[in-house]
Amino acid sequence: MDFASATPLKRRIDGGEAFDIVFAPALIDDLIKQGKVASDTRTTIARTGLGLGVLKGASKPDVSTVEAFKRTLLNAKSVGNNAESEPGIQFLAILDRLAIAQDVRPRLKGISGDMGAALEGREVDMVVSSITNLLAPATIDVVSFPSEIQKYLDMVAGVSATTKEPEAAKAVLRFLLSPAATSVFKTKGFERE
């Protein structure tokens, strides 16, 4: 098992790296078109929204309205973001949509690793990612984006068209849709439609 953001993952798969199952919402449809993922295995497991995270105990950012969200970002000294990840890409699109990208972009700091460590090390004042990513470190308090601008990221998976164990891979996907897995997903910030 390995984890990577969409862009590096695409490079690895395009380079011929073998896999059994891929969780890649931004890539899955292209991988199906390229014949690298079996089309009948495309499965939406769950979804998560975007959130702002601050160091536990710090004042939570005001995101009660879209205007408050904009003020929060415009007043931030530094915001951590992984621009190569799906949450990072969606966040940049939201900044453009709100017409604040030009003002906020100079304060963005690229973080490809541990968001909690970036906050603890005072590299940034707040971080932006999916709620699931932000809930993982116990050192982060999370607030969800306002509903009017919230973007949900589907956790979409598919089985490699060339896996040597297709039935085992399909069994993993079935398990991830089971009631037992649903309760775990909910505790980790995912939801099912």
C-alpha cells in the first residue's frame, strides 16, 4: 500500500508501475479510457468536503458565511496547501471563483507532507485540505467550508485491468462499501450519499 497525490500518482502509473487497486478520483476516468483500470470496477466509496485547519487550541477561523470565509483568508498571514492534490486544486478554483486568488496566492505555502507538523512548526497559520486529511493529525482543529462554496471530493477506486488478483481486488472494494466499513469512514470525516 502506498499513498500519493494525484499528479505524482499519475506519473507513476504512466511510467508503468503495477497496481491492484487505485484510489484516484481525479484520474480514474482517464485511467479507464487508457485501459489501465477495468471500467466495470469504477466504485465511489465515500466523499469528503474541504476544510480549514488550525493548531488545536488556537482560535477557530470564522467560516460562518462566504464573506467571513473570504475575510479569514484575506487576513491570514500564511495558508498551507498542497496545490498538486485534489483538495488543493479545488481550493485554488474556489479562490478564483471568489475573486480573491490574486490577494491570497502570495500567502500560500506549498505543503506536500504532514499538515499538522507545518502548523506545529509555525510554518503556516492555517492549512487547507480535505476534512479527512485534516482530521488525521490529533493536533489540528477543523472547520468545514461554508456550504455555498463547499466542494466534495469523491473517493473513487478502480481495479487495475492487468492485476493478477482481480477477484481479491474486487472483494476489497465490496468490503469498503459494507456497513462495517461505513462506521469507520464516518469517524474519519467521510460521508456516504
